[in-house]
Amino acid sequence: MSKGYLILAQNTDTTDFLKLAYVNALSIKLSQSTIASVSLVTDIVDAVPEHYHKVFDNVISIPWFDDALNSSWKIENRWKLYHVSPYDETVILDSDMLFLTDISHWWKYMSTHDICITNKVCTYRNETVTKDNHYRKAFINNDLPNAYSAFAYFKKTENSKQFWSLVTSIVKNWEEYYSRFLTNTPVAYLSIDIAFALAIKILGIETEVFSNFEYPTFVHMKSHIQGWKSLSDDWRNHVGAYFDNTGALKIGNYQQTGIFHYTEKSLITDEVLYLYENLYKDRYNG
């Protein structure tokens, strides 16, 4: 069965998400021992640079109408990933992530599920975030499953189809669903995390889609979950980020492993981009 990673990237006025997805794909190719196929889904297929095509195994156009045409966040097309995935088994990823060590062994466990969604994340000190009272008030106060859509696995099965059909309905009618299920701590914008959580809750499949193991997980660099007393929304105001010439990353004194969700898009400078490109060229002879 074919397996791989799928990234949706649509640029905004402020962020080149296509570049972030490209660096994400480079990091996967450099770090993974077995499953390393990466496909891109975008609205600007014709504008994807030729050297990006050499890294992505497939470049796929967003089908049908662009649901995020007038959106500043560009998440409204996420429901289409189930339909366009070229794989039998797929992990969808946010663009702003880096794979720093090999997590290929996760696939063996995830393959025992139709759907496997991250429900626990870590700080940069590798501490599990037990309760997020800042970003996840709506989850806590409305008793929603703690779903993180930034890393989510699915097979193309009837169970997955049912889940994604409900996610589609929620994305397209989010205000109606929110008014019914988010009566405590209302939310005034579409969130894919909330859409996943609502679908899980409505279908009653929490025990089926969440792992009892420590993975899947990722380091989530949202500032307000790092345990700092003095807070800035930008985590880089609290701690430094240091890449070495192998692509390894330290945050402060802590070596990062696994998957790093950096959230602050400007972390990927031209220097970081060139570093990963050169490492890839060295590995694959240009």
C-alpha cells in the first residue's frame, strides 16, 4: 500500500506557505528512513518552482472551487485532502513543521487504525502539555476531544470517509455547528482543530482515533504553553533558535527531536532554506 505525507499550502499576503511546505518536505527527505514520499496540494501549481518539483513526489491542484479565495487564513480547503491524496495511507501536515529525526516507526502503529489524530503535544523541553488554558479554552469549556489537525493519519476506508464527510459539513457550516456545540466559550472563526474535535465527538470515536502511546506528537511552539511566567506571543522573544550545519536544531539549550511545529513563520529565513537545500543536494547529488 502506498504511504506518504500531504501538505496543503496556499500563500497569503504575509506568508509564503509554499516555501514553508518545501522546507518541510526537504526535512522529511533528509530525516526519514522509510516513508518519505511528500505531496503538495496548492492553488498555484503553475507557479511552483521547478526545483520544488524535484522534492515533492506529486504537486496537486486544489480541486473544484477555491473555498479559501477570500480567506486570510487559507484553511477552508483542508476537507479536500481526503479526496485528493494519492496515497492509500496518508499523514496530513501543517506547512510550518520540520522533521528533525526519524519517526518512520510510527507508521506501523498508525496503520492499525483507520484514523489516528494527534491528541497530545510537547513543549520545547519535551514536556507533555497537560492543559492548555490559553489557546484551548473552547476545548476545555465545551468538553471537546483534544484534537490537533497539524499531524493526522487516515486510510481510505468507509470509517475515514464518514469522518471526513462530517468534517466537510462542519467546515462548510461551521457557524451552525458552533452555535449547537460551543455554547460555553464561543469561537468566532473556523478552526480545523475544532472541526476535527467536533467530528470525533459527534461520531463518538475518541477511543478509536487517539493513541495510548506517546506518539503521534510534535513540539508545539505556541508561546503560552511553554511554562514561561513573562509572556510574549512570539516565543523567540524568550528563547533562541540555533541550527547547526547538519540541520539539527536547538531551542535554548534543548536539542529538538521528532517533529517541530515552529508556528512563527519567519523562523525559515533564506539561510535556513539554503541550509536544507544544500543538505538535500549533498544527499541526493543535486
